[in-house]
Amino acid sequence: MAKKLARALSAFCLIPLASAVSAASLPDYQTKSEWFTEASDRLEERVSLTREAKTAKNVILFVGDGMGISTLTAARIFEGQRRGEPGEENSLSFEEFPHSALIKTYNTNQQTPDSAGTMTAMMTGVKTRAGMINVDGKGLVADCAASKELGLNSFLEMMESRGKATGIVSTARLTHATPAATYAHSASRKWEHTADEGCTDIATQMVEMNIGDGMEVMLGGGRNYFTPVAEGGLREDERNLTGEWLLRYDGEQNAVYVENGFELSAVDIAKTDKLLGLFTEDHMSYDADRIAKNSEEPSIVEMTTTAIDMLQKDEDGFFLMVESGRVDHAHHSGNAYNALNEAIELSDAVKAALQKVNLEETLILVTADHSHVMNMAGYPTRGNPILGKVIGNDDSGAPNQAVSLAEDNKPYTTLTYTNGRGFAYVDSGENTDADKRDNYDIAAGRHDLTEINTEKPGFHQESLVALGGESHGGEDISLHAIGAGAEKVQGHLEQNAVFHIMTAATDLSLSEE
């Protein structure tokens, strides 16, 4: 049909068909363009990474909490600009994976979701309500009975019950919603160190996990949720769960508990069967603060590589979940610097994992649980600092030397937030804890940024709608995959499909005891 139409048009216009085809050929300057050749080479490279369908023995799921599409775009530019490049052409490590999909994130009761409901969907194959961890949406939030009667089994629990090694890594508290959804069943994500009568809190569920023999590796923050008030913790039941965890394996397996990066690096992996690391009382530090303070905390890269070394000892295979939890926290405080920096650190952890595993038998997935309302706009010229003020182009297309001004004659930044606490600038030294900088008066709306260095870690972007904290976003997020079973990641998927991708890739029976 198309050929007949082309011939009819060429005859009507008295133009020979051969000439029309020739005129559509690509000139040398087009095919030799760096843009043209680079895109062609990259496509060939990605096709070469596509493997024949294989069963995955191991699965590693990386979750950037709150790492939506706009965060990925800005983070890749930020990483490139740190190397002295314009940044836009850069890619984060996992953006080079050969397979990807868009993921719909809504909860059963909310258009814009929370981490408890979204991670439950990924870990169990079932969407549920916001605020509930591995409990079916037929139950209600904070309904203790629902935790017992409507519990949903997770992919980690399934792998553990089948004799596989399992582990979790997070820069947040290990009892926080995302890591908790790998192992816990709780009608309220708030039940981290205490729960309603008749139910068990999340920290206790972690150390007492009765599936298999419990997880092999647990590395992250939240020490206060495992220690009694008498020892400076939060547990009013006066239980010391770390001590109880060590006693659980005493005489049977070699269990090691560590509290800082030095102790973690000194662990004899070959002689360690179980490893628990709680490196901070609450969430771990933003990585920029960890470095500035010369903190004893390990990085997400160090935790990830240690976890893989531990889990790979099991010849039957393993499952590891790695969360960069503080992308989310930085966004909630309206601080793009730390959000982007944390996303880059996650990319580095993915890169480190790739160097340690055999992709012929390992599936690596990288995704987010939800997005945030950070926007990238304003027509900045290419290469303009992603954290800077907008500098546009003049009529000739050349960059203006002056910062572009809005209609109110004030400069504006490329990155802003739809809602949140709004503008803040706390330039009080690199040793100031970012968590303390996050508590500032609500100052939504426009401000004069003329004398403000918006590229500093202590700058918080402007917001439109005044809220006590910036909110999650409801748009789709991305899923990236490489390795055995990665070909199943394609198209536009519901978030609970992630569970089915992992079970299909591992050929895990859903009914096996």
C-alpha cells in the first residue's frame, strides 16, 4: 500500500521514483556526525549485552528511594559536570543496561504512593494500601489482626525458605519501609520498635525471622530501634535485639555484629556465616556529610560489595536488596544537591556489583519505589550547572553571559520543587549535619537568589506550594535490567510485575514448600 502511494505521488509530481529515493539518502556529514555514530555504536553495544534466556541463580534488586525520572536526568548531568563535561550526554551506570520498562506506582488507595505500598508490590506481586508492609489491601492500616490474617509472603522469604542466601543493605534505618518490606509483615510502617498489643514490631521481626535460618546479611542504620532506653535506644521493652540476635546463632553459626566501617572491613568473610551491621542510631548520613565529617560509617558501595562477598559463598544462589534511602529524604527537605549525590552513589554501587557477579547467572534490577516533585525547567543553555541559575541563549543560539531573570526580575534555578518547605540557604560549614539543616522555617514562594550560591550542599530549592515537607510524585518510574532473565523487563508494567519478573527469572516455584 505504501509503495503504491509513493508511485502515485511521484507520477503525479512528475518526479522519477529513483530520484525521490536518492534524495532521501543520508549525506556524509549526517552519517559521520558524532551524534549519529555514537548513537549507532551505543545501540550495537546494548544489543550485544542481550543474552539468551537463562535462569538466574542470583538476583540483586537496587532501589533508589524516590529516584524518579527527573532525578535520574539531573543526577546524570550532575555526574558528568563533575568530570568537566556538559553533562547531558552522560549516563548513570544502570542507564546503559540493555532492558528497561516504565513502572506504574500507585497504591490501591492513593494516586501518589508511599514506600510501604510500593515496595510491598515489588516484593510480593500484590499492590496494597499506603502505609502497610506486606499486608493485603483488604485490611486496614494499623489493624493488628490484618498483620496476622492477611500477610503477604515476600520474594526474600521465598528465596530464604528454599535454602538460598539473603541479605539487605540500606542507607536508611533497616526497619524503614523499603528494607522492612523484604522481610516484615506489619499493618503499619510506623511499628518499627513498638507495635500494638498482639503484634510484633518490625525490628523484632528482623532478628527473629523464622523463615529458613534468617537473613545472612543486614547492613544499614537504625541502631536505636534495636537497643533499650537504658542503653540510649528507643526500646521501652528493654530488649537488646542485637544481643539476642548473636545468642540465636551462638554455637551453631559464626554471627558477627559491627557498628562502623572499620569493623566491617575487618570482617573475615570466609569465616562469617551471619553479618549484622548497624552503623548509626537513626538513618545513615548523606554521603556528602559522611565524607566531610570523615565519618566511620561505610559507604553504600562498601556495604554492597561486602554483602555480595558474603552471599556468593552460597552455591545455591542468593537474593540481595540494596536501597539508597536518602535520595528520598533529601527530596523531602527540598535539597536537590544531596538527592542527586545519593543517586550517583547508588549508580557507583551498581557499577561495583557488576564487577563482582557473573551475569550469566545473575539478574540485576535497578528501579525506584516512587518519584518526587522536583522539576527541571527554564530553557538553560547546554552545560549550564544543573544546580545553578538559568542562563539561556540569545537569538543567535549563543549562551547569554547574564543570568536569565523571571518576570519578577529575579533569577531562578533549573531545579525547583512543586511543593515543600521552600527556600533555605545554610552555608554554615561542611561539618554541619545535613539532617539538622533540613529543619528550617517554611519559606515557599519566590526569593531573591542574586547573591546566593545555589550549587552549595546547603541550598534548598524554591517551592510553589507550602507544605511541611516536599511530597512524593505520582508519575511512572523506570526499571533497568541486565543479566539472566533481564529480557523480561520491557514495556509498561504495573509495579507488582517486578516480583513476577524475579520469580520467572529464577524459575522459583510459587507453591514449593
